[in-house]
Amino acid sequence: MKRRNFIKNTLYSSAALASTSMLTNSCSNNKLKKITILHTNDVHSHIDPFDKDNDKFAFKGGVSRRATIIEKIRKENSNTLLLDAGDIFQGTPYFNYYGGELEFKLMSMLKYDLATLGNHDFDNGIDGLYKQMPHANFNFVSANYDFTNTILDTIVKPYQIFYKDGIKIGIFGLGIELDGMVTRNLYKETKYLNPIEITQGIVKTLKRDENCDLIICLSHLGFKHDNLPNKISDFKLAKATKDIDLIIGGHTHTFMKKPVVIDNLENKKVIINQVGCHGLFLGKIDFYFDSFKNKMYDGVSIEV
């Protein structure tokens, strides 16, 4: 489980920019802006660390330890966003007893900025999810779940925009198809829309209309589905679309040694990252912007 990794790559230089030169020159001119993206996925109601009897994860994880790490990072850089890619619920007796109230209250105490919805977040039904939302001092985004004619209509938005140090950040959410994974009576009239088609429209809005400098997808599609060639994954989404800078994934519980960087529809780079499950790791992506808003990034998975 040695998952602590560090990578450094150049992203989206608009004029074949040499990354080392950009970083050096920007630092010397004090023009470099740093935006930190922290993220979790598939925490599944794991509030406490694993106990000593767990073969793989003894004494690891836990909300209090995550809070300590997050607080330290925020002190280092106030321009930080904390995000979650879904499946907040289901996995320990805390969920069975409190129905999600504790999870949302603790995430609010950690000052999460935004989350998307996973399939297990419907395990108490759409009404049960709605009932717990007043305990969440953060919003939820999902662009490909159509909640018309449900209790979540107008509550879950397609995307949200943040401003950090003059950088405009657009974040949208995507969820996996619920049919076959969640019984219909739990998600009711929620409609699943094709993620690739929806993404093309959302990204156009964020890039051209909203003029976002950084576009992030909070995805609960899964990293890859090798045995299901027709199922849309983060990998397929990145290759079939354009203008996404970062896909923060969930659902497949993929412990990545480092973020994956692949080419999109226009042969530009897309970062994909996912940090396994159960709050064992905290993802950290630092974006650096020069005065022309060219981007670089560092990525690391922090063991909790």
C-alpha cells in the first residue's frame, strides 16, 4: 500500500511552452498563482480509522486524521478547494443508524466545497438523501442526472463556479447509470443522461460562455470498465471530449499510484485521478498559473 507518489508535468501550454522555463520565470517575477485541489471518493461512511485487526489497513484512515491534513494544507495555501466524487454513504453502522446525517455534518466541519452523487448515496432513497441535505453546508453537482419531477429538482445543479486568486474554476458532476445498480423505487423518476453528450454541452458553457480558466469534472463513472466495453468510464470520457483539465473519479475504488494523463479529443492533456476508497488517501493536485494563465500541475496521494 505504498501509494504516496509525486509527479510533475506540463499542461496545456498555449505556445509550446518549456515548463521549466515557465516555472522559473514566473517564480522570479512573483506572478505564479497556486490553486490546490483536495479530493476524496467512495468514503462509504468510514468515520473511524481501521482497527488493529484489519490485515491491510490497520490504524489507517479516519475523518479526524483527514481533518488534520486538510487544515495543514489550507494553512499553506488558502486557495484550496475540497471536493468529493460520490458514494459518501453506506459501508459502516454509522450510516445504518444515522442515515447520512453524521457523514454530512462531518464533511461540513471539514469545510468541503462541493460533491457529486454516487449510486450508494441513493441507498436510503431519494427522499432519504433529500432529508439529510440540510446537514450539508456544501452543494452537490450532477449534470447527467435529470431530477425533473423529483424532490431534488433545482437542488442539485449541473455545475458550480469558484473564484480563487483571480482564477475562475468551473466544476461539474457526472453519475453512473442507476438502472441495474439501484432499485427504481429508490431513485424514482431520476433520469440518466449520456455523460459524453452532456459533457460536451457543459464544457462548452464553462469554457466559452463562463470563460473558466480551470475545468474539473467530479465523476462517479468509474476509471475503466474493461469487461464492459460499452460502459462509459472516466478514461472514455477524457478521450471523447475536450477542454476538461482534471477528472476526479470514483466508483471503481481505484488506488492510483499517480494521476493518469491522457490525450483528449484534440490531443490535449487530461488528468485523471482517484484515491481508492474508505478515506484511506487524500488526493492533492496543485495547479500553477503564470501571468498568461498557462497551467502546470503537481499531483500526490497522501496516505491518511
